[in-house]
Amino acid sequence: MNLEEAYGHCEQLAKTHYENFPVGRLVPQALKPHMFAVYAFARTSDDIADEGYADPRIPHARSAAPSESERLEMMHAFQADLEACIDGRPGRPEHDWIFLPLANTIEKCNLPPRLFRDLLSAFEQDIVQRRYTDYDAVLDYCTRSANPVGRLVLHIHGFHDEKLHRMSDHVCTGLQLANFWQDVSVDLGKDRIYIPIKNMQRNGVTEDDLLAGHITEGYTRCMQDMVERAWKEFQSGRDLPRYLNFPLSMEIRLTWLGGTTILKKIENQNFNTLDHRPKLRKRDLPLLLLYALLTR
């Protein structure tokens, strides 16, 4: 596989996987392959931790997906491929389609390797940690699972100012939180709960309530608090597009609108994310684009 073919595989993945934000749609043509390479790395490693769990809400549910130890082994092998990529050594051939273009992208764009390592540390954490004691623990996860992606995007576009990177962190943390509250029922199917235990206890919400799909007043209060925290993150990063060149400014604006639209959908269904998972639909996209253009 040559470099051009490998970048093509990365692009195909980016264009066919559902996300709450655009992936390389509104960036200069010369930079799109680099965006796709970073996305393919993040999406593939995230899927090692995420895909195929047996649903604990279904009695005797079975899955042919990898066990925890097998997932860890796969993640460690992926980490070894990353280190080989950073050092200029060949990795496993089956992941050439990711690491051939990624090595080129890291070199061309002078990307900090620690950002890729941070992503993998978060995804490995997903394999072994299923509960979070407090909100600070959730934020710590976000600093490694989401924020590095925003910083990589800015680096690719030549923005290295720490002030802009901190604003990007807020947007990315907001996106991660919106995804958590959007996916409460999905994550329960993987025996994961990102709602902090202390917040659940304060509102009288139990794990049994969640697993049974009980929408209690306590659950509504708990989710309202979580959504408000996500809104604060988005508001703290709202001005980021004003400091960026077009069309990146438009892509970040659409990203912001995509995440906040999910929060609005959660609010509109009275914070009930156990019975219904809100998501962006194709009919939402023209309205988001129009609003992004009108509010530039």
C-alpha cells in the first residue's frame, strides 16, 4: 500500500462514520489528508476500547467481542505501532493504512507525539474503568480523550498559541460531555456510567434505576446539572472561531453548533436520554450551516 492509497482509506473512514461534528469538510484541500489521518488514528483506537460489549441489561447476554485482557493486548500493540511510527520504524502491516499517513502527517505538520499518547491513555482507561467518582475525574478523562484532537487540528492549521488551545479544550470537553449525556443508554450497554457517582447519590439515582431505564425526578435533575456543565464548557470556547482563518473558523463553528444542538435536543426531551438517544440528522445539517453563516 502506498501513501496515497493509505490516505484514501483514512478519508473513507472519516466520511462514513457518524460523528456530532464535521471531519475535514471545511478545511483547505492540502490539509484534508492530515485531518483524515488523525481522525483514522483516533477512531480506530477508540473502537478497540468501545466496540462489541455484551449488554449487562440483557440476561445471559453473550458477545464474541474481545475480553478485557484481549482489548488491553490489542491496545498495547496499537501503542507499540504508534511508538514505531513516531520513531520512524515499521509497525504491523495490518495498520499500515493508519500509520503510514500518520507518520507523514506528524512530520509535515510537526505534531507533538504526546497528544497521540494522551488519546491512547484515555482509550486504555475506557477498557478498565467503568465508573467515575466525581466530576473532576470525568474532566480528567476529557483532557486526554477529546482535548488532544482539537489541539492537533489547530497545530495542523498552523495555530500554536496556547490561548487558542485552551479555548479549543473547552469546546472539545463540551463535545465529549455532550456525547456522554447523549449516550447514557448506549454506554450502559457497555457497563459504563460517566455520570459521576457523587452526582447520582446527591440526586438519589441508583445504578439499578439506570439499568432498568427508570426516569425519576432525580435522574432529570442529575442530567440537567450535567447538561449545564457541558453548556459552560461550550460558552468558554465559543469565541474560538473569531481567531481562526476561514474555512477552519467555519468548521469549528459547525462543531460548536453540532455539540450544542445535541444539548438542546436533550433539553427538549426533558433530559430523558434513557429511552431515546438524541442525535444529529441529515435535516439538521443545512440549518446548522445556515446559522453558522449568519452568525459569522
